[in-house]
Amino acid sequence: MISTLRGNAMSTAETQEIANTTLERIAWLSSQNADQEFTSLMHHVNVEALRCCFQRLDGKKAVGTDGITKAKFGENLDANLQKLVASMKSMGYRPGPVRQVLIPKEGKPGATRPLGISNFNDKLIQKRFEELLEAIYDPIFLDCSYGFRPGRGCHDAIKALSDYLYVNEVETVIDVDLANFFGTIDQTLLIEMLERKIKDTRFIRYIKRMFKAGMLTEGELRMNEEGVVQGSCCSPVFWTKRGRPNVKLKTCSKRFRSKLKKINIWAREKRAIYALDEYWKRYAAMIGGHIQYYGVSHNSLTVSKFVLESKYIVFKWLNRRSQRKSFNWSEFELLVKRMPLPVVSVKHRLF
């Protein structure tokens, strides 16, 4: 009852500030001592913290096996959070089975990647555990590590690589991709690594339960002793000209073709669904997103080529909205002039 009244009395901003202060304190302790042990973490999984996690979760994401959406959970938010926290305290909480969805791999026709969709209760707990683990481990990661870290991304990694190669005589860059990394993680070894710093046995037990929740595939529940659920670009091209070496980048050819293929499917399927202005607005938004991600130094030519080829695709399908051609290329260019596409520019400067 005290937690409920406190949560109702506090504003969202105040609750968020308390949650952030807690995580900052944990991160500070970890940064001061890489061997710092954390003996008590479960009390940080409370109503206030889970309410903040609820606000941050995307309500448009796919639902798990229970069919509960964010909107549905939020209809009785306080009671649902109180119930969830009570079950956590009594060790009665058990993650539900994960719904498996197979998504196509870009550039690999017929190949798929398994994606796990958790129940909404489990998403909240996972989000809070993620925040706590991130606060513990992120301060002690090497500075050269960029994967799945807050405030870092592939563009930062590319820039760091460019800076390094500019001042060091390196002529070869090796790109290594681990096949099925998430699906082959040794759960026992991972738990042993966590136990070196995390001494809260209840916290560790819940992580083990997450591993053992199982995957629901086509109505069949599978339990895996290996791997963890996967929830979830540019290729460097070296130039050996005179003077200092310079890393130049261009969109990966497989990604280039894959993105155009997606544009083609979208343009064909949506041409008769949206009015012309709405159709063009959505197409322009996709182009803007592509420029925002692939707009790095030296890649403008490839991005411009992508925009041009995508325009040819859209022109083709717009002309098939009816039995007669809607317009010729000159008329199409007038449409482009009236509703301009985002301008190709460098969004991420590497130098």
C-alpha cells in the first residue's frame, strides 16, 4: 500500500529522477572498482522503477504468447505493477514461454533469424534487469567496445576505426561475424561470469529462470540448454594512395540490393492503398531514414544512387495504379519538385 500511494503522489519526472539516481550510483561504484561486488539488487526491482520501464517500452511492438499489449496492461497499471512486484518478492514470478518469430536475413534469400517475443510482464522485468546489468558492467567495458552499449553505435565504431587508421600504418581491416552467436552462448559459463560480481542469489535465480523459459514454436514448447533468446551498414574499403591511408566507406552491396528490394515490395503493395500525397510522404520518410543511417563520410555517391534507383522503382509502380500510365518521367519530375525528397547529405562525419 505504501508503494502504491507513493507512486501515485510522485510525478513521472520525480520517479524517473529517483530511478536514474539509483542507476548512476551503481555505475559510479562499478567505475571506482572493477572488482566491486553487488550483494543486494532485487530491492531495485520495485513499483516505481517498473513504472518508469513501462513508460519507456514501445507500445507498438509485437505481443507475446499472453496477448497482453502495453495499452491493456496500462488500464490497471498500479494494481498490475503491485502484483508483479509481490510475485518477485515471494520468488513466485516465472517468465512465460517466448513466442518465436522468424525474420528474413538481409542479403540471404531463404535464410531467417529467430526473434523471441516475450510477454509484457516479462518485458518489464527484462527492461529493469537490463538497466541494472548495464549500470554494473558498462563502466568497466573497454573503450573500444561499441556493441549494445548506451550512447554508442556502429557510426561511432566506424569513426574510431577511421581515426586509428589515420595515424597508424595499417593496410588490412578484417571483419569477423560470429555465426549464430546468441544461439550458442554457454548459459553455465555466462552465469558463472555474472556471479563474480553479482552476489544477490535471487537476482541470479531469476536470470536462470529467464534462460529456462522456453521457446514456443508452432505450438510446440522447446527448452534449450544452450544459447539465449535474441530480441534484438557500411563496409570499409581501404584505399593505398600516396600520403596517409584513408578509410573510405560505402553501403554494403548486399544491403544496397536488399533495401531496394524492400522499396520495390512496398511500392508495389501500397500503390493502390494510399492517396498519392500520402504514398509519397511515406516514401520520402523511408528515404530520409536511409540517408540518416547511411549518410557517412565518402558514402554520398552510393546513397544518391540508392535514391535515384528507388525513384525509378516508385515511378514504375505509380504508373501501374491503373490500366493507363499515370504520367511520364517529365511529369514525375514535376511531382518530385512539388514534394521534394530529403537531400542527400553527410549525417555522420568521420573526420
